[in-house]
Amino acid sequence: MVVCVGEVLVDIFQTEHEKKVCVGGAPFNVFCDIRSLGGDAVFFGSVGNDCYGDTVLEFSKQFQGAKIEKLKDLKTTQAVVTLIGGERTFCFHRQATADYVFENIVNKVGDAFKNQDVKVLHLGSLMLSKKEGVKTFFDLVDNFKGKAKISFDVNYREVFESEEDAKKLLIRAIDSVDIVKLSQEELTFLTGEKDIKQGVKLLNLDNKITLITCGENGSYYIYKDLFLKVESKKVTPIDTTGAGDGFLSYMLYKIGSFDLTDEKEVLIAMKNANTLGAYVTQKKGAIINAEEVKNICLS
């Protein structure tokens, strides 16, 4: 089982002629995609007492294991998405919102660990931009380190007080976990290095399972003696939102079923992860469903 904790929100695609609301949030996307792949996963998150919160709760009913609380005095986080040539930028509406507020989360996650064979605890990053969320993140790490592999998606967004605060907190989080996923841009943001090998060295990632996505330029898997680059599946993107989440969801879904140090097995997993990530870009919205998985050519 994969236990996911973090932000769930709405992505709003606004044009002159259309407003499309999609449910999203990186750790929630990962949870949904794992479920759609046929994997076992649960998700813990919070929404506000508003119409967008109702949208999230209704949408989540199709995914068994979504444990989302509706907090009466808060709002649901909104990410307004602007698309240019398939690439996206975000503007967050996050005043008095629920995405980083978790009630009794350590006990709730602990119950999941008691009742299931948990392989991975996966944590989102937006909570790190608020002091309540920072406490939640490191409480979870302290309580469940060694009981499962702890996974962290850097997923940097401009919601922190400053870039320097963001770097300090993200690097502290990276140091505390077992699996790290980040983009090439995020690696450069954190280290100042454009070279993958140098950036990995500066962040001391060699002994962590490290996944680096580079868009159309492929992805990297780095762990112990393995340093592998896998080419991307070439597509023309409609919306790249959730591509990295699709990629990561496949890798977390397969953790425990392949040898993490076997090059052939890792290559198969990475190729499938890239294929899934590419598929996500062929539509607006970040989440795939079980019917869509049937159309994806996975090995």
C-alpha cells in the first residue's frame, strides 16, 4: 500500500470562452493514478466548506481510500492554470485555505499502518509553505521513518514567503526521506547546477532513490551504483499538469515488485512511468481513471 498525505485542490482553466474546473493537487493525483493502475493506496487531505470542496468530495468518491475532511471555517485552495503551448503556469488562491491543515494526522496515518502492509508514505510539498504544514510533515517523517519508504515530491510552487525559505525547507525535507522526485528545473533551483550529476552530488542524493523528470528530454533514475537516463515518449502536449505525478505514481505503484538495483527491471519501470506521464499530457486535468489506463501501452 501507498499512503499519500498532502494537498488536494481545484485546478481552474480559464479562457475567454470557457472555465473548466478539475480536481488536483500533486499527492492526490498520485493517489488517484495508483488506484487507477489497480494499486492499493489511501489519501489524507482537507478541503474547505465551499462549492469547490463539494466538487472535490464528489469527485473523490470514485477512488476508494480517499479520506478527505471538510473544514467548516476554511476554503478550498484554487490553482488558476494558464496554458501556453501545453506548458502551464499557476496562480494560487490560498487565503485561509485547508490544504495544509490536518487534524490528528499522525494517529490517522498510524491506523493505516496498523491495518495494512504499507510500502511507501508519500508526502506533498505545499504544506511546507506554512508553519502548521511544516510541523505535520516532520511529525509524519519522525513517526514513520523506518516503517516504510518515505517519498517526497519537491513540486516547487511560488507559495513560500521567499525563495530562500523555500530552498531551506525543501532541502531539509529531501534530507529526511528515502525517495525524492524532482524536475531538472527544481534541481537547478535548489543547487544552482544545470548538470544533473553535479546537482545530485550537491544534494547528497546518491543513496536515495532519486527520480528526475526532464520533460521531453527524458527522466533519470539514480540509486546507489545506478545512474540511468530513459528517453521520453514523444507527444504534443495539450496540458502538462500532472505529467510528473503520473510518472511518479507508476514508480510508487511498482515499488516492492522490482529490484531497485537491477538495471533491466528499473528500465522497464521507468519506460512505463514515462509512458504514463506522457499520456496525462494529452488532455486537460491531471488525473487518469481506470478506463483510460486500458488505452495506455504498458509493459
